[in-house]
Amino acid sequence: MDTTNPITGALQQGIRDRVFPGAVLLVRCAGEVRYHQAVGSHSPILPLRPANRETVYDLASLTKPLATGTGILCLVQDGRLDLEESIGTILTELRGTLIARATVRDILCHRSGLPGYRPYYQSVIGAGRETSRQPMLAFIGKEPLEYEPRTKSLYSDLGFMLLGFAIERRTEQSLKRYCEERIFGPLRAYPLAYREVLSVDADHTSPIAPTEQDPWRGRLLQGEVHDENAYVLGGVAGHAGLFGTALAVSSITQAWLNAYHGRESLLDSQLVRQFVSRQAMPCDSSWALGWDTPSSPSSSGKYFSASSFGHLGFTGTSIWIDPEAELEVILLTNRVHPTRENNNIREFRPMIHDVVYEKIIDG
């Protein structure tokens, strides 16, 4: 590892400042990997295991664009779904509810009226995909809307739970299997995958970085999804649940960027450009379809162009893609280990993107 590289120096400073125990950063520019290094370790409280480029992280809300957003695009591309369909026509249990008339597009860009979050896991019994979906769907259907749809934007896990259910309903497959067969497999994006909740036994020799010492589950989480609502859904949900390496994530980001530029890709170029464009309504929102765009200030820093798109994950993960510079930056960390109370990542994210841009593009 070149410790004189300013990118490496910035990552190592993140370790010293206790932003995260460990991290992996991958930078691709014009199709060439220009930086792919790991720093730190899996944990400061477990036996020493250095982070490396093969370390698997809980991707948290990167699940939204990588699995659910990409899955919805593929269904539209395959003629199996329309963005202007109402969610109530797909999930018929929602008919007659306030959310039923929201369109797939509305939910993708967080303007459906749904609240951002509810701790449904406290009321849903069990942790299995089959037994928890109907109760979760019923809870969301009973939610009063927080605002008139399309009048404002509010980032919502609840909406993406519905989109995950919609993919399963339209394909008659689990979200996990659909994503494996339609997206991850064809793109050879391994080891990018949902991890179903099958066992609570932590394996501290695992290549998966641990997340939180969770008071609700009463154990250190390693290899099981950090998000509690995703946990009671069996680890497979539209808003969270994916695990993967930086290189695996880059297989998906490269497909989006290639399609954006009209190059050969699994994804349709016109649809990709539509999905990554900031939506015109409401006018003050930065959201595209499943992706975010730079706001002011932005976690992407000060250099990424207005046509950039990206997303953050609660566990300390992020993606930012600048199609003008042909730049992809994937940062994976476990900043919630051993506690989510550590919020130093907020200042770190724009800084590391500025350092990357200055070194790779301007340097």
C-alpha cells in the first residue's frame, strides 16, 4: 500500500479519527480501476482481522439503487411494469388505502407521502420472509400520509419496502432470487447478495465486517442485516439487506455508467438516463429514481458534476458516480461498529470525495 498517496492518507486519518474501524475504497475512472485499497480492521473489540479488498460489508440502503432500483428498471425494460402504475394495482391488498394511488415513479423518488421510517419490527413477530411480509404490508397500508403526494419529498424506507414487495408480486419470485437471476448473475457481481436470516451464530473468522452491538437482538451483528425491519423480513427487503464487496458493487455501477453513455450494458440506455435524472416535481428535491443527485452541500463533495448520481447507506457505505468525468467512487465501511452513535462519517464523506477527485481527475 502506497502510504504517500493522499487518498490512502485520508482513509488512514479516518481510522485515527475513529470514523470507522475499517474501510475499502474503490475508484474507477474511464473504465480503469485507479484505486482499490483497504485500511483498518474489522473491529477494535474482536481478535484482530485486517480489512482487505475482499471484506464483505452490510450495504444498508445501497440496496435501494443496486437491487430494488435496478430491478424496477429491468421490469420496465422487459415490459413487465410501468412507472406510472399505481402501487395498489400491483399490491392489491393496498386498494382503498391512502398510499394505493401512488405510482411506482412517486415511490422511487420519495414523493409518495409516506413517512420515512417506522419501527415495525417491534410488532412483527418472527424473522422470516414468508411470515412477515403480509403484516408489514398491512402496517404500511394503515399509515396516514405525511404530505400530499408530489408536493414535497421525504426519504422513505417504507416506500422501498413496498417496491420490494411489488417486484416479488410481479415476478412471482423472491426479491433475492430475482436479483440473482436478472442482475447479479449476468453481471457476475459476486459476492453481492442478500443474506437470509438463517442463523444467529456470529462467526468472528468471517470475511463479513461486523456492525452494531445490537441491544434489541442482544448480540453483536455479523453477517446478519443491521436494519431491524429488514431483519424481520428475513434479511430480504427492498430498502436494505444486501451484502457485498466494493468490487462486486462496482459491477453494478459500471453497468449503469456504460448504459448512460450508450455502451454495451445489461441496462437500457434511455431508461438509465431517465432513472438518474433529478425529477422535476417537487422542484426542491434532489431525488432521481432510486438514486440521489448532488445537493448543496453534498456527501459527494464540491467537484462532482450536476449530472452525478449516488446513494448513501446507514452502515457507512456510499456510491457516487460522475458520468461527465466517467468516475465511480465506492466507499464501504462499518462505521456503526460497535455503535450507531458514531456520526463522524458525515464530515468524512465529502472530504474523501474531494481528495479522490483532486488526485484522480485533477492530479
